[in-house]
Amino acid sequence: MSQFFRNFPLINYNFGTETTGALFQDISAYIKVIDDIKDDIAFYTTVHIQDYDRPDNFSFKLYGTTEFYWTFYYLNDDIRESGWPLPQQDLLTKAKLDYPHRSVITTADISKTFLPGHTVTGALSGSTGTVIKRYLDLGQIIIDSPNNFNAGENLTPAIDGVAQIADIIIVKSDVEQYNSVHHYENASKEHVDIGLVPAGNGTADYPSASGKTPITYFDRILAKNDSLREIKCLKPDVAVQVKSEFNRLLKG
């Protein structure tokens, strides 16, 4: 794959703290030749990336050579920005890495407490952790903790080791962060707000979620990965012409 850069212009570049520059390919060079045709259906076709397809072998599958793998990135903004889609079985691992914390749900008023950096302790579970962030509209407290918290137990915040007894809340539920709700959608798949409504006595309730679909962080990863599978690819005869013109322009 490194052969792709062989025609890029050379620039004098200082690596790290070096004071003497070295000649290196200007990988920021960008040629508009593909941008000029990528929205013209006469030049491309739409294909589906299967699990374990890589850019190089996908190029070979389409063109009989690995040389056109780079066109997928120039032709598809999502692939260029988000990367090649992962195999289905790798997505759970990605979700756990991206969202590794616990998500505690409560109907208590946490607008002025359980701030990021506060430590928390569950009265029954004995689990402890540090608050990472809060989502007030969903009643979520994201906690960096290796252990789960028990539904129904009291959760006490502490500041600099001092328990804030007046701010104790009750845990409604606890789930892995990647399995917690990111947002709700209506039948048209539009984001809808179900923000907590004050119910008195320092508590709040959720409005009815009837007709609304909870979308978890993992759901979003799955959907995004699936969206990356449908890509535009240059037709074989066009790909050859584009490669030739691309290299010609790079050489200037």
C-alpha cells in the first residue's frame, strides 16, 4: 500500500524536535480529480462491503488488482472520516473500549450534585467510582467503576473524601455505559426529548416513552458501521483513467 505515496511531491519537513529538515512526501497533497466526478453516476457504481473485506482485497475483488484501494477513501467521505467498517464480531469490543463506564439512572434531582470528579459509593453494593459526566435530560450519571451498583440502593457522593449526606439519591437502574440509552427516536427516526419532569420532593419522572424507541450507544455503533458498508466505487475503466490523471497531476 505504501506505493500509493511514491508520486506525492517532496517537502522539507522537521520531525519532532529536529532542527534539520528531511525530504518527505507531502501526504496532505489533495487532487480534485475524483471530487469532480464522484457525484456523477456515469462514473461509479454502489457496492456493499462484506465482513473481513479489506481495502486491498476489496480492490482486487473489483478490479483484479490491489492498486485502487485508495480510491474508496477519496470517493467516500464517510470512509475517509470514520474509517473502514469493522467485522460484526468486533463491534462489541469497540463499544466496550469506547464506552467503558457504568451508567446509573435516577429520578432524583442531580442538577447541582454528582458533578464530574465527585466520588460515589453504593450503600448495598459497596461499589465506588468517580463521576465522569451527567446527562440531566436522561437522569444518567456516568461513573468510572469496575463494579455495578444495585437498583434501589442509596448512592452517596463525596467531595475530597467528605460524604455529601444531603445529596444521597436512589439508584433506579444500572447498566454498562455502551448499553445505556443515548437518545430516543420517534417512528420517523428523529431524535425526541423525553427530559425529566420535576415531580416534587426533589424527584423527577420521565414523561411517557410510548411510541419512542430507546437508542443505545451500541445501537449507534452498529448503525454507523452498517452505513459505512454501502460505498461508491469507480467503474473499472474509469478507475484506470483516474489513476493515470491523479498521478500526472501529482507529478505536476
